[in-house]
Amino acid sequence: MSFRKPSVLPGFGLTFGFTTFFLSAIVLLPLAALVLAAASMHWSEFVAVVTSPRALGSYRLSFGASALAATINVVFGFVLAWTLVRYEFPGRKLVDALIDLPFALPTAVSGIALTTVFAQHGWIGRYLEPLGIKVAYTWLGVTLALTLISMPFAVRALQPALLEVQRDLEDAAETLGANRFYSFCRIILPTVLPSLLTGFTLAFARAVGEYGSVIFIAGNLPMKTEITPLLIVIHLEQFDYRGAAALGVVMLAMSFAVLFTINLLQAWGRRRHVRAAH
Amino acid sequence: MAAAALRPDAAGAALPADTAARPGHNTWMSAVVRWLFIGVSLAFLAALLIAPVATVFAMALARGLEVYLTSFADPDTLAAIRLTLVNAAVVVPLNTVFGLAAAWAIAKFEFRGKSVLITLIDLPLAISPVIAGMVFVLLFGLHGWFGAWLLEHDISVIFALPGIMLATMFVTFPYVARELIPLMQQLGNDEEEAAITLGAGGWMTFFRVTLPRIRWGLLYGLILCNARAMGEFGAVSVVSGHIRGLTNTMPLHIEILYNEYNFVGAFAVASLLTLLAGLTLVVKTLVERTGYRGR
């Protein structure tokens, strides 16, 4: 097989050449520089950096808060997607458009705004304060910021899946005496499960790398409220490029693992889809 | 196509026609469930989205309209706005040209390794913005690979405009391409092949046949690319050096003002970016109405 199939259309050489050149210059070579910088370290040095107590503390917060935020988004994202797909109410279209707001809003803006709302005297923070709940400058605030910025990913993954739930199956189940909860567990949940997991993974992937919104609300105390991207920035500010690169490679590996998982989940979803159609 | 799903797609789906009129569904119980779902949804959005956005304007106008407007007269704020516009004016067109070239190569031709190429184009979406900034520091920073050479020739990349542009280009890299690739694949090659067979040149075919058919998708990708380019914080923060009046973009300037407890100033700049986000959503909704995304 040759490299490409013949075509009457012109411009393959030009566009393909430009695409690969630009991709290499802007994305691939810089990423290779990161991996090489980490590879130039001695193995023991690399391990010492990426397993230092401060680094481990930052992974715990970054991955823990991201997983929690993704879970919150899957639960509320399901409720939101269900509401948007199944119910008609005034302002439904506006709500549907608003879902994408975290995507369009710069992270620095959501960071300072969220901090102000949930600070001690903020609109919501003042009601949480007497209950002994501190959000701003704690891990709760980190989770909240990550929930905000990763919210659209879960909702948008679930919406098309919920549209596909076969309503006649639900009706049949009800006719046969199934209650709501039973038909939810046996009909709706299995149908949307691949999308639910994809939504979780996408939200998690977005949350792990987030920097802008978190640093305002986090307090940024080492071991307590310091996320991994911030630790990388601190290394860079001290001109410790190798340390920063080592942590960067850990996060890069995490990104690739997540991409791989999404790939598997989508293949699984497609397979189930094909089987269901037969 | 792993990363193909990394950005939320505008579902904006219409309600199934039969939602209201299903036998046995108009019970008291289903009404309770219905309002519970709507109530929880609205409360969640109110706390997480509406309250922060309202806070931006409330804080910006906390000391009156006059103070709000005067805060834009600050030369550093003006410099930040100018830098943000210049940056976007360079990055967005470059990424648009890239997006068009990538979409033409990928959608119009069959070649080996195509899916790998698509995955690589989507890669920046999966990478932390901090890493996007860091790779350029490793290359062009003072202690980076080309640091000594750049110093010798008196060229600054890091802590200067070129670094900001490179970092912004990295994070907004896939936005136009990933909008155009599926669109052009869906449209097929028939009309272009007809034009070429009838004697039109390559450029003429592109401008007269392809471009009119992809214009809404192009606009869609462009506004999303622009919103991200103007709002990017993490990647730019790493390479900028935060020099007031020189290398501060609007999001970075917000951080400085906020940390100086100049809340009116910080939220005033934030209000501009919030309006931009609102505008982006409006254009996005309008483009979706044209139905080009009606999959």
C-alpha cells in the first residue's frame, strides 16, 4: 500500500507539509524537549524529585480533588442533562447555553469570582461560615474550582446518551410493574454507563491540569493546598528546570493514561451500541 | 481519536416531541420528581455559575460607575488590554491557517497514519497549561537549550511577547482544526472534484467551493480559539515574567491587581473578559442555530 490514495484534488503536499511542520514546531518538539530534560536527570535524582513529600502531597490534592470534582460533576451532570433532555421549562435554552460558560470564561476570572463568593463574607460563604464550613483557602475550595471548570465536560458527554435511551423500554418496564428506581437501574443506567464514565474521565483530565482558577482559591500551602501544576511553577521560578521537567513528565504520563482510557471507553461504548442495534 | 472528545460538544439537543404526552406519566409523583430535578439543576448552576458571574459585576461596580470607568484609564491596564489584543491578533489567524491546512489534508485525502495525526493535533487539549508554558521555558529560557544562543544574539523569547505568543499558540492549537476536520469529512469531496474536473484551479476551488460551505464551522472554531487565546492564564503566566505594562496580558493583570487588594481594578478587567465570554456564547448559540452542527 502506498502512503496515500490518488486523488484529483490538489494541495496535499502543501497542506500536509504545513500541518506536520507547524505541529512539530509548536507542539511535538517542545514536548520532546520536556521529556529529554527529564531524561537527562539521573534516575535516582528523578525519583527523589517526583517522590518528595511535597510532590506526593500535591498529587494527593490534585488527583483527589479532581476525582471528587469529577464525581460531583457526574452526579449533578446527570441531573442537569436529564433535566435538559426530558423536561420543558421556561429558560431551558438559556440554561443549555449557560452550561458552556466555564469553557468560555477565563480561569483567572472564575478563580477570583469563586473565591469572593465563598470567602468568609461572600454571598454564599457567609452562610457556610456559621456551620463551620470553610471553603475558600481549603481543599474544599480547590474541589469547587475544579468542579466549576470541568462541569461542561460531564454534561455534554451525558446529553446525547440520554437522548438515546429507548423510551418504549421504560414504558414496557413500567407496564410490567417495575418502579422508577428499578427501571432507572436496569434500563437507563446501563445505556448511559459508557458516557457516564467518559464524562468522568474528561472532567478528571481537565481538572488535573487546571492552574488558573485554583491558585486564587487554594491558599497554596505546601503539603496542604498546593496542587501539582503550582509546584511545577514554583520549581520554574527557582530556575530548577530539571525538577520542573520531572514533575511535568509525571503529569504528561497521567495525561496519556487518561487519553488511553477515554479511547478504550469510547470503543466500548461503540461496541455496546452496535450490539444493541442488532 | 482519543482526544476527539476532550472538548464538550454543543449538544443543544431538542426535546423529543413526545415528552409531555406519555400515558401514565402525569401523576403527582412524576411532577414532584420533575420539579426536584429542575430545582436541583438550577440551584447547582446558580451557586457555581450565576453567583460568580454576578459577583464580577457587583465587585467591579462596588464603588460606583465612575470608579469603574476610571480604572480603565490606568496605563498598565490599557497596556494589558493592548497586549491581549495584539497576542490574539497574531495567534488566532496563524491557528486558523493551520486549521484550514490540516482539515484540507485530513478530510480530502486518504493516507496512512491519519488517525495518529488527528490524535497529535488534539494533544494540547489533554495537557496542563502549565506544561504548555514550561516547554518553551525549557527551550528558550535563560538556562534552556537555546538560552545562551538567544542571549548572545540579544533576542528575548521568554518574558517577552514571542514567548507569550508561542504558549498561547500551543494551548489554542487544535481549536479551529478540530471544528473543521469533521465538518469537511462530512461534506465530502464531490463538489471540489467537480470544480477541479471542470478546470478550476486549487485556490479558486478552495475560495469559491469549499470556503462558502465551511464558513459557519470556521467562525465557530475561530471564536472559541479567540476566547481561549484572550483568556489563557496558566501557560502565559509561566512564560510572561509578569512585567507590568510590558508582558502582562489581561488575565495576568487581574492576578496582580487582585493580589494588591485593588478589587475594583481586578474585577473591572475581569468584567471585560466576562463580557467577552458572554459574547462568545451568544455567537456560538447563533452559529449552532444555522444548523451546521445538526448531527
